[in-house]
Amino acid sequence: MPLEPTIQEVIDAAIESRLLELHTAIPGKVVSYDAATQTAEVAPVVQRAEPAVDGSSTLTPLPSIPNVPVQWPRGGGMALHLPLAPGDHVLLVFSESAIGHWRASGELAPPGDLRRHSVGYPVAIPGIAPEQLPIADPGAAGEAVLSGGVLRVGSSSADFVALKGKVEAELQKIAAAFTSFVPGTGGASFTQPYTTAGSVGAEKLKAD
């Protein structure tokens, strides 16, 4: 005759069942990305283990999640937006409450959906990756550093890059000066002498 479960076992089973629907964070892989809305369809890449009565577990994949907001670094009117591509990995972080109303208004808002830590309300944070996809050693491949509002790409000896518009403007002024060259018996002269406007370099980007 099978033994009846104890009260503690019933409580433990109920807690485990509830925890299956409580989501916190899990890695995922991008299925598609909409750069205009900064939202992605993301497929979780760790299976869910559902315990059985006999103590074993059944592994099932979580379904892909559409319209996941991608969390890019931003603040003070500045932002970093990378070309997220299918196959890239992200960390899915599931919100404590529904965030749809807040995303629509940007203001204090009711949750609407009263589920907690639901699989339906994650945000995706790019950057996490499996061991097979490490970022190249910055010491060997150069580095990108943002400091004091200046982005440096390369070594510490990098210099400000030249800007196309400024260089073209200076070349046009030089060309105009040579066009105005007037030879004379007392020596050559320029009716439109060239005067530089200053640096043609960028103010916020260094490279080498």
C-alpha cells in the first residue's frame, strides 16, 4: 500500500511547482532584431527541468519570446547602439511586474498584468556569451576606451582623427589661394591668401 505524502512533502511540492513559473534571469539567443524599436525575439537557451513524481526530471525548452526590449547603455542624451544580429547571445532578465504600461508612457504606471516574474516580461542585455566566444584580448587587438567624452580606439598614443568636412574645407581654401596667384615683375602675390581655420581633427574620437 503506497504511503501518503506528509504535509511537509505536499508543501515542498507546491513550492517547487510555483518556482517553475518564477523567472529571474537566463541566457538567450537572438532570433531577430528590430533596430528601429530596439526589440528582439529571443529564444532561451537553457532548458527547464520539470520534476516528476518518481524524482526524475523532464527537460523542456522554453518558447522564444517576441518583442523583448533590448537594454542598451544610455544616459544624458547619449547611447550605445550595436548591430545586434541573429545568433547573438543576451541575458534575459525578467521583471518583477509587467512593464508594458510603463514602456508605453514612460511615466509611473500600473502593472496591468498582476503576474509576478512572468516569462512574458523580460529585457535583454547584450554581452553574455558562451566560453567558445570570448572577446579578443584588448592588449593584443587594441582597445576602445570612452573617457571624458572622448572615444579612443587603439593604443594610448592614438591621435584625434581628421574629419572629412574640415579637411575638404581646408583643401578648398588652399585651392582658392593658388587660383588667385598673380605673377608680377616685383614678385608673385596671392590676392586671396590662405589662412588656416585651425585643427581639422575630431574633438571626440582618437584612433591609430
